[in-house]
Amino acid sequence: MVREIIEIIYVLFLSAAILIAEIGNFKDFSSGDKLASWLGIVPNVYQSADKYHNGRITKRGSKVARWILTQIAQAAARKNSRLKEFFNRKKKTIGFAKAIIALARKIVTII
């Protein structure tokens, strides 16, 4: 039991350290939406006149930071919290993979 708790704390510390190393100063971003855009976890938008289409995520920014955020989102989706409720609501409509990315974006906007 103690070993498992230590491993969880280590993983959380490592994830936080990687995010800080990849993102740098969080104050460079005026909002969570701008940070999410910099990380590339927002959809591509194709717009012309009255036609509007959302595409895949842009994948700008650090690949490692996106990977860590998806891992954090998967861990958050398993815990009993508001984030799990959000994930389950999204999963019903858009599927597992897209719901994980939506949860990762929500976590970024909370940061």
C-alpha cells in the first residue's frame, strides 16, 4: 500500500515537472484557452463565408506535453470527481478518444 502511494506521488511529480519544463512560464499565457491553443489541443477551424467546419486537433506545440496531458486526463477520468462526470458525459456523445482530449483541454484551462 505504501509503495503504491509513493509510486503515485512520483508519477504526479514527474508529470508536473515535465509540463513545467515543456511549457515554461505559465504567466506567458493570458488564459487557459491560449495555453490550450499553444499546446495544440484545440480543433482546426475551416471557415469560409457561411460554411464552418471543425477538424482534428492542431497538434501545435510540444508532443511530449500533449502526451503527458492525455495521461493525466486518463487518470482523472478514473477518479470520482467532476472531471470524471465531464468525461462520461462527453464519452457518450463523441467517444472515448475525443473525450480524453476534451478532458485534457479542460484540465489545461483549469491550470
